[in-house]
Amino acid sequence: MHITLAASGVTMDSKFDIFRRLPNGHPLWIDAVKGLEQAKEKMALEAANAPGEYFIFSEGNVVAKFGTVAEEQADAENPPHGVASDRRSNR
């Protein structure tokens, strides 16, 4: 498992959206949490239950990615589409 963090202007207490990349390359919104540490924990828990590529999005930036090496190789062949979501919660 590999977590990559990206530098950004978000604060540790910002709201973070967690996504999973579907096999067709489209992102699926999983949840929104407050705080980067909570987002990383939630992303790791989701990945433990359903392996795949996950990423954390906040303030218009991808701030962390998580996935296996095989999935990262597939990423190079299958770039992501625009961020869309299946948001069913009130925010």
C-alpha cells in the first residue's frame, strides 16, 4: 500500500472529501470528514475493506492518494476523468 501526500494550501482542519476511483476511471464519492488525519484514517479503512485507488480532495486539490502499485500502473494507462460525486448527504 502506498500513500502519497501532495502539498497544498489546505489547513489540517479543512473539510476533506474521500473518493474511490472506479474501474472505468470515474471517481465515486465516499464521504466527507473534517481534518486531514481523519480523512487519511477513513481512506485507509475503506481501502482495507475494498482494495483499490482512493484519493482525498479538498479546496480544489487532490491532497493524498492511496493505492497499490498495480493500480498506479493502470492509472498511467487510464487517466482520471473529472471529479464527479454521488453525494447523498447534506453538507
